[in-house]
Amino acid sequence: MKDTKSPLVLTVNGKAELVVQDAASYQNLMERLEEADTVIGIQRGLEQMRQGLGRPVNEVFSEIPNGQKA
């Protein structure tokens, strides 16, 4: 698995039950998933903005108690 970077699929009664992969490949997969989630969030926010669902940043900040701006 380390050489090929291919996961090993373990089966029970002919059905996939478990996937084993090397740590580096798993870490890479998790990083790619996090990046994909970020892109989806940005796309969702942009679509909401296009639909007029956003609020001006000054309006939002005015609702936050003093000293707690991001």
C-alpha cells in the first residue's frame, strides 16, 4: 500500500466492509475533503449574496458587543 498508494478493500461475504490505506494517503484525502468543503461554503455564500440574502458587514458588526469584532 505504501508503494502503490492504493487502498486495500476487505470484504465479508463478498461485500466491501473495510478500507485500509496508508497514513499519508489518508491525510491527503482529509485535506482534499476540507478544501472541497471550503469551496462549497464559499459557493453557497456567493449564491446567497446573488440572491440578496446577505447583510452589510457594518450592520452585522454593529450587533456585536464592543471589543468582539473578528
